[in-house]
Amino acid sequence: MSEAFDITETLDVKGASCPMPVVKTKSAIDDLAEGDILEVVATDSGSMSDLDGWATGTDGVEMLEQVEDGDVYKHYVKKTA
């Protein structure tokens, strides 16, 4: 679970819909150092597939975990390069 992650920064994109969660996540990841972990908190259910697809297709990032918590979706993305 997410408690095991040493979260570097939390990005709140609640209320934003596609493509903004991905756009804002990319921007936030660009500002982090290698090994840092970004927690993304969203309310758009589409963010589950959108962010996973972005992480899968993007060099230098790894999707560690995605958690659905009621109407909130949490994504844990690690910068790997």
C-alpha cells in the first residue's frame, strides 16, 4: 500500500478532467529528481487508465500503484530517470 512509499510531493488534480491530470502530472514529474515519488490525487475515474497509459508509454517514469478510495483516485508515480 501507499504507506510504504516515501512520497516526495503530492499533486492535487481533483476536479480536473482529461487531459489535465496527465498534463499536470508530467509537469510535476519534470520538476522532481530521479527516485522521487509523486502522489497524484484525482477525482476523474478516467485518470486510472489515462495516467497508467501515460506512465507505461513514457521513459523515465514508473507507475508504482493506483488506489481507488471512494470517489478519489490516488496514483503513485516514481521518476526513474
